[in-house]
Amino acid sequence: MSTAPKSKTLATWLAVLGGTLGAHRFYLHGLKDPIAWLHPLPTLLGLAGVIRMRNLGQDDTVSWLLIPILGGMISLAMLSAILIGLTNDERWAARFGVAGQEAPSTGWGPVLGVIVALFLGGAVLMGSIAFGGQKYFEWQKEKAAATAAVSS
């Protein structure tokens, strides 16, 4: 356990604002956390997909494969914010507080972070599923049309 107590409010908001890059994990577990270092690469791949789509248009297959990865990372960060924010104060103090101290009341900060994370995470997850599904079925339709044209 670390020596300095960690703020549940700060951890929740770090997950909301910088969770896709692992900011909340770096805050809670330090720079040696291997899971935190896994966050930036998929996020950057998803952002590369967004940039490709802006530059090459919606017909770029690589971009529509990469964009749902960004959506998944945003959804994962929002889920982390929800889990952090809804952890009860006693459990939080036992894990990230100073041993022997009473659990401080966190107030409304984590609750507001959870509300924002719930709306943002739900919207991004639904949008990513819809986008990925639409592009997949469009690809299947084009593949079937190409196969029919070759066999004719």
C-alpha cells in the first residue's frame, strides 16, 4: 500500500478525463503499473483511425476497423470511472488511504464524475457498436456484389 492517501474524487475525474491514456491507473498505482502502460497504444490507434477517416473518407477499411477500438477504450475508461466513483468510502480508505485513519466522506465529486461517465460511456459504446456493425454489413454487401459480378 502506498504511503500517501489517494483521493477518490481525483481518481474518478482522472478516469473520466484521461482514462483512455491510463491517467487514473498512473495516479493510483504509479508509473510501474503495467496495465496503465497498455492504455495509450489502443487509444492512439483509434485516433489514427479517426484521422484516416477525416483524410480519406468513410470508405477507408482500415479507419473503420480502428475507430471502434477508440470507442472501446473510451467505454473502458468510463467503466473505470464508474467503478472508482461507486466504491464505498471505507473500502477506498482500506485500499488507498492511510492505515489506521477513519475513512473521509468524499461528497458529491465522485458522484458527479460517475454521472458524466455513465452518459459519455453509454453514448460512445452505443455509437461504436452501431458504427462497427454498419461498416461490417456494408463490407459484406460489397463483397457479395463483387462475388456475384465475377460469377456472371
